[in-house]
Amino acid sequence: MPIFANENFEKTLNIMAKIRFILDRHKPNKTGTFPVRLVFGSNSKEAALNMGIYADIEDWDEENQLVLSSDPKFKRKNLLLQEKYDEAERFLEDIERKGRLPVDPKKIRDMFAQKDKAITFMDYFLQFTNTKSGRTKELYTTTYNKIKSIFGTDIYFSDINSSWLQKFEQKCNNKTNSIGIHLRNIRTVFNFAIDNEIISADLYPFRRFKIKKEETAHRNISVEKLRKLFAYSGTDSENLARDVAKLMFYLIGINASDLYDLEKPVDGRINYRRNKTGRLYSIKLEPEAMELLERFKGKNHFLCFQEQFSDCNNFLKKINGKTVIRKMNEKQYLKRGLNSIGDAIGIDGLTSYFMRHTWATVASELEIPKETISEALGHSIGSGITAIYINFDRKKVDDANRKVIDFVNTATISDHFV
């Protein structure tokens, strides 16, 4: 019996979880001493955790699991072992009391190892979210709030398995692709935690769980209707939305969050990393885009959007708008934007994202090669070694964009495609 254990050094809980120390004789350090490891045992299985404490074989008491007095630092080492043992004991008792004690000792070890870095999965999720910015941070925050609304915040990594993911999927009350975004965000946080050795790969819950995906509805419009949109004149809000949509189209379907964050051009090109993917874009500014950029010029930022809207979400809400009547102070107000323009010219559910799909569709109808369209949209043009050695000619994308803009702005009604 170890001299510093209360009753028995192997603490046995209700489901037979045990803790003890061993001297790992397989991996000596540079000084030739061996690491003392804290071992978690359950169901005849064990998992060990390094304590940062080392001892010679001759200085280790295997029976009592302590460092002998022949070691010059035996008092300090034994004190550290006692502290670590007490800490592990309290941890096990706490998670057992909460009904969260796993049977797998590897999960117990990983929960104990990561508790100081992120006591719960939600703590770590929030830490990860705070490393992001812009629209990406908003998406992870939305996922965090969704998990919180369903399960609360007291969630360990080990709680999340296939059954948990299925339950989350059922209770999400969102469309399939929206749920998929939440699940991919959860998966990313798991991968990040594993890569940073916060948890072991054994806790990864997506091996037997497949994230469902529905084919996205085509959100493109005909050239005829696109020309009607560009020529539309309505309220100030609608005209603002129209001009922003035109600018997005001229910039090859740039996303609203990237337009919101856009910085000053260099040598006649805008250069940015897409918030959603991190991919670098470089787009030549055509005269049509330059005119609109000049109109939207800001005082303290390249564009005025950051000065007029508190964040990209509010910017996007303003641009898209909805034909919704609201009663405020006994008066009726109509919220207008691309949605209401769409109603007027026969495009159901028109939003800014239509510009990206429509640009690609027009380019395809003009028989621009798929590789050029993919490069323009930031899609992968290949995989593996082949893609590494492709140095894509940016002039091809520049020429494609000029061709698309010319076709949209000069084609007659009879030239349009459906």
C-alpha cells in the first residue's frame, strides 16, 4: 500500500475505474531516467498519461508506487505524484457523479488530459471560434448557439459519438444542408483538437457517421432577366441592392462577406482570400466594376459598407430584403431589396448569391472551358500531383469575365438563353 494513499492507491469507483502509477521502462529520456505515468484502468483495459516526472529504475518502488529516498529529489517528486493522484481522483469522482464516466479508459485519459485546456467541448469550440473572423466566425457562432440550445454547454468531447450526432441532427430543425454546415463545423473542431493533441484520435465520432447533403437548387437566372435586373429602377433600397448585385456579378460572383471586407485594389486588380474557404482570388477590375466601386467608396475603408452596416449580416439583409409588411407606430413599411425586385421581374427568391451561379451559367453558355470557369470560381481544377504542377493563366479568367460582361450588357433579348 503506498504511503500517501488514503485507503488503497487503486481507487475503485462504481464502474471499476482505477488509477495508479507505473514506471515506463521502455522509453528513457536523454538522462537515462524513465517516465512515471498515470494509468487509468477500466474493464481490464488501461491507458497511460505522462506526468513529466522521471526516475531511475533503482529509485522506483513498484509495490508502493513512489520514488525512493535514494533519488535526490524524491520528496518533491512524491509530492507531485500525490497532487496528481488527488487531482485525478477528484476528476473521476466528479464526472462519475455527473453520469459522464466512460467505460473506455482512453476516453477517461483524454478527458483528464484536456480538462485544463478546455474543460468541455463547448469551451474548446468557443476558443476555436474566437480564432476566426468575419463570416466564418459568424457561422461557427451560429453552430455553437445551436448546440447550446439543444444540449447546453456541459458537453465533453467523449459525449459526442454517432448517437449524439444523430440526436443533434434530429433536433436541429433546419434544412439538410444547413444541418450539414453545423456538423461540418463540429467535425472541424474535432480535427483541430486532435491535430493539437488536445484529444486522441480515438474520440473522433465521424468514422461511422455520414453527413447528409442535398443537391443545391440551381440559383441562376436567364440573361434576359439578368438584364431586367440591371435595368430595374425602384426605391432607394432596391437601387442599392441592384447596384451591389451588378458589382458582385462583375467581380465573378464575389460573396457578400468578401465584398464587405474588400480592400483597396493593387495594379488594377482586387486581391482577397475568400472568407468561406481561405482561397486566394485575384480579379481584374473592368470599367463597369470600377464605376461601381467608385460609387461605393468609403471614407475610412475602401468601400462604405463597413461604415454603413455594423456587420456583414446586416449588409446582406439590406441587400436581399423581403417583401414583408411591418407595422411600426401604426404605419406600414415595406422592406425592399433583391427579393422585392425579383417579385417585380419574375424571379422567385432572388438573393445576391444568384450572381455567382448566374456568372458560371453564362460562362458555360458562351462555351468558356470548364477549367477556366472552375478557376474563376475558386474551385479545384484537379487533384493530387497534377494540380500542383498546373500554373493557371490568370489571363484566361480575365478574358472570360470580359466576355461574360460584354454578352450580358450588349446581347439583345432574342439572344438570351433560358
